[in-house]
Amino acid sequence: MITRLPLAFALAALISGCAAVDVTPQVRYAPEVLDGTGLFGHFVEPAPEQNPLAMSPQMRKFVAEEVGSSSFPHRRFRRLMNKLEKQGFFANPYDQSATFSAAQTFESKKGNCIAYTNLFIALAREANLDARYQKVHVPPKWEMSSGLLLRVNHINVYVGGVRLPAATSDEINVDFNSVRPADDSRKEIISDAHAASMFYANLAIDHMREADYERAFAYLKRAALTSGRNPDVWTNLGALYSTLGHEDFAEQAYRVARRIDDKDQAAIAGLAKVLRKQGRTGEAEALAALVISYQRVNPYYHYAIAEQAYSEGAFDQALIAINRAIKLKRRNPQFYAFRAATAQQLGDHRLFTKSVRLQHRFSKNES
């Protein structure tokens, strides 16, 4: 890992869904789900198409002058990283709402994770490096107080064919995230189209936060048209429909997400909630039980419970919950740091000392 900035995320709320959909290799859905008439009373055009990797003349000049054309890929890679850092591209604080294209990020020298990932891939490719988008599958996280299930889409850069001195592999991951995912997290190279759909979905979320629902819908529509097999786009679309009280279309969107990925916990939870709203309690309870089964084996769910208990001053309950998280994932330094804080609140000096020691041990293993 070379440089990290906080990651932008796709939001998937525990809010509703409606009606079965057939999803084949080309995802199918009822036309009204994406035309906008059910929500706004008129057809909604998709948001304008953008190229997140488009190069500006200034960017090409930067690569030509600062990176050069060394025949050694590792030299071009190092020059690119060094020049970006020296010229202040990583100096500004993370801006969650700054979902920018590569050119916008280059101009402003700020952005979120997707923005910096776009920037790096565009520049790296201009420098003849094999740079691709890589999705890192991390567990969803529960926000206990709001009842939301949040999935953080961790995306970074895969660079192939570059072997740094003393390295054992010719593959590098460049990660613009403040939190490093677990080493055993599943990784997958994704297409530029899939990454672009995440870019549009992030822009949609920005508009959802501002209650500009028609623009949010337009960006989700563009995201779905760009890569129909991104389940997060459909889950977010389901959340938008549910927020606006259209449970039938919400259900359909959630079911599309589930047909793409039948283990998508955010889609399952959203679908369960909408079915319950519709009085279809049997179906809802079956899906809710499936979510609970995932929760029991998800250390981050127990960590969320521990955080909630801690915030309420229930330190005994927080300790029970964090111990469950540790039992499921024993090498996470974050869990031991939390347990140390909890032990300190309980006056358990022995447990505090042990937790701090384990936190340091596993932090070193990750560095």
C-alpha cells in the first residue's frame, strides 16, 4: 500500500423493495423502473455521460515532463507517485462529496477515493503502466442507532508488471483509503464500465443527501445503463424508491440486486423491510432470518453493537460484544484498541494491558 485517502462509499439502506424480475447475463427489469414516470410524473433522462478517465492537456504534459518514458516500469511508477506527492496532490483533506473525474481531481488536487483512483489510473495508463480498477470485498457494517446497513465499497488500483526492488511480486496495489482492508479480503479486477457505474452512483448519493431526488435518480439511471450488473446501483435505487414511498418499484430494484448477487445483505435487508411494510410477514421474516444468520458470523456487526453499547455507557455489554467480534476475527488491531478502551472504562488494568499489547502486535503484522 503506497498512499491512502478515505474511501467514498455506496449507500445501501435498510429500506424497502417490490415484484420479481428476470435477470439473465444482460440484466432485465421492467421499463418503468428506470423511466422515472412513477416517481416524478414524467420521463427522466439519464444524467449526462462522463468519462472519469478523460485526460486533459495539462495531465499529458505532467506525465511527459515529470514521469518520462523510462524503459523500466518500476521507475515510471515511482516517479509518478513521488511527483504526485511532491506537488501536493495528497495534501488536501479528504472530501467525501468530491466525486471527481481524473481531470477534475488533477485540477483541484482534492477528492474522495474514487476521484483519486480515477486520477491515478488515467495518469498511470498515460505512462504506459498496466493500471486497472480493483474492487476489494469488505463486510457490510451496521449503523445500530439509525438502523442502516452500510456497505463500504473499497476500490483501489491494481498495477501489473511492476516489480519494485526487493519485492516478491510484480503486482502492486495502490490504495487511497485511510483504513486498510484485511489481507484476506477478496479482490477482483473490475471493468472501467463497472467503475464508472460506481462513479455515477456516488454522484447520486450526493444528490440524495441534498434531497435532490430527481437528479439522484438520473445518476442512478446512468449508472445502471453503464453497468447493469453492479448490484449496489440497484440496491441504492431500491432505497431511493422506498424513501419516496414507491414500495413496488423498490422491491423490483432490490430483487434485481439479489439476482445479480444473492448474498447481497443490503438488498436482502431492504427487501425484508419492504415486504414487512406490505404485510407479507412470512416472506419478510424468512429474509430477516437470513440477515441475522449473516450478522452472527460477521465480526463487524458485533463491533457495531459494541460501539453502540459503549456510547450509551453500557461498558459490560460493550465488552461482551467486542469479545464476540475478536472471537470471529482474532487479528484485527482495531478490535483490540476498542477492547482496551472498554477495559479502561471498567477499571480492568490487566485486560487493558493485554489488549494494547495485542493491538500493537497485529498492527505491526499489517504494516
